[in-house]
Amino acid sequence: MYGELAAALPQAGGEYAYLREAYHPVVGFLFGWASLFLIQGGGIAAVAIIFAQYALRLTGRDESAATLLAIAAIVLFAAVNILGVKPGSRLLNVLVVAKIGILAVLIAGGLLVAPPAAAAGAISAPSGPLPPPSIGLLAFGGALVPILFSYGGWQSANLVAEETKEPRTTLPRALLLGTVIVVVVYLAVNVVYLRALGHAGLAATHTPAAEAMRRLFGSGADRFVAAAIAISTLGFLDLSFLAPTRISYAMARDGLLPGVFAKLHPRYQTPAAAIAAQGVWSAILVAIGNYGGIVDSVVFADCRPGVSGRRGIPSCPPSSSPRRS
């Protein structure tokens, strides 16, 4: 569906443009407002906090400096994306390749190094009676929610449709290929979790990636996991400034936000004001908020029962603070 929308309406703003054209400009405005102040603003703030905590843990520094480091990361990635689409996209490519490389190490280690006992435990039959069918179906449906979260994010490609060469052919291909890659990597990683930890071990841990790395490579692998999470969060920050800020740009062009957000930088041809505003607001959230509260606001705005503006899923799990790897 998103491939067809990208081909039919290759405009900046992605979902904002689709909601505006399909329903009413007010619907697009509400989505864009929620994206700027809650979904993207809160998401950037929360992930920047995670980056700062893991980066400080990796270097052995005191986590009291996490707020300043998180704000510094936000400022850095906002600045990179103001300098042009190419710098932001090239940096994103480097971070994505690094992330995939780290996942490749985990996958290869799980498939080649996992001890036979763990592999046997991964496929052993569960003990005890099976739950009633109704409970089993409910549990299966609940288990699908985080899976769909893992597959989310592909729609961000449509946000930069106007800045993409031949968007009517490029975007559908990118959406399809990107989704296939994510599915393959996700399934491979979960096979590794089962081989390394087994069903019981996987059910008993809240940090399967860290536990699997420890089981495969020893206790020193904790630093490797911390580095992987830090790199992953940096990729999210870069993408959040590269694509979703185009929503504010499109809204301003339609007269729904101050006109300054619709102006392109005279040299770099980027919506510099929209990117800067998103960065400032996210930095404010880091300074005045806390991780749990920020995440709660993001989940409240992004996912409601029966509606999900960004990921297209039927519902979201109860929010407090999500588990971190």
C-alpha cells in the first residue's frame, strides 16, 4: 500500500500528505502536530537518553553526564542533517552497515558457536499441559505486537519522496527490499536466541541480546552489546532528523505552521528551521523529562487501540518503560 501511495503522491510529509488528501487538512494537521511534539520529539529524546547511558557505560564514565551527552547527540545530528540530505543519508548508511555487521557477528556466532545443549533446549517440547486454545491465541496475538514494532519504520522513506530521484520507482523498491532485509535479519537473530538460550532461557531474560552474547562469547561481550545498542540509537537519531522533519516542512508549506519552517536553506537546500525546531524541542524534553515519562507520551500518541498513525498495527501494549537490550 505504501509503495502505491509513494508512486501516486510523491510529496514531502508522507502520512501527513496522505491523510490531508484522503480525509481533511485538519486530520493531517493533527497527525503532524502529534509527530512534532510527541511521536518524533519524544522518540528522539528517549533514544538520545539511551545512547548517552550506554555510551557512558561503555567508556566507564559516570552516568550523571547522560543528560548533557544526550543533548549533544541531538545537536550533532540536527546539524549534520541541516548540512544536506547527502551527509545525513551517508552517515545513516554507515550506521546501518555497522549495525548489520554487529548483528551478523551475533547470527554467525549463534549458528556456528552455540553449544549443542542450548540448541537442543531450543527445540525441546514444552513440559506440562498446554494452555486452553483461547489463552494461547491471546498470547500469540500479544507476542505479535513487539514483532510488528520491530518491522516498523519502513514508511519513513516516503517522508522524503520529493527529495528522491525517480520516487515512483525508487520508493516502492526501497520499501520492499528494506522490509525483506529486516524480516530476514529479525528471524535469523531470533533463531540464534533460541539456539543459544533455549525456550526457558529466552523466557527468563529481559535482555536476550546481551544474554545470548554472554552465552556465546563470555562475560566480556557485554561491552560489545553496549556498543551495538549505542550505534543502533545513533542510526535512529540520524533517521529522525533526516525524514520526519519533512512533515513540519510540508505543514508550513500548506500554511499550517509558521512560514519559516517551509524555507529551504539557501546553500544546503534543507528545511533547516524545521530540523532545528525539532532538535530544540527534543533537547528540552531531555532536559526536563525522564525516560519512562517520555516513552509513555510517545506510546500514547503513536499507538491507540484500533489506530496507529505510524506503524499501521491494531493496538499497542501497555506502556511504562519498554525493555532495553
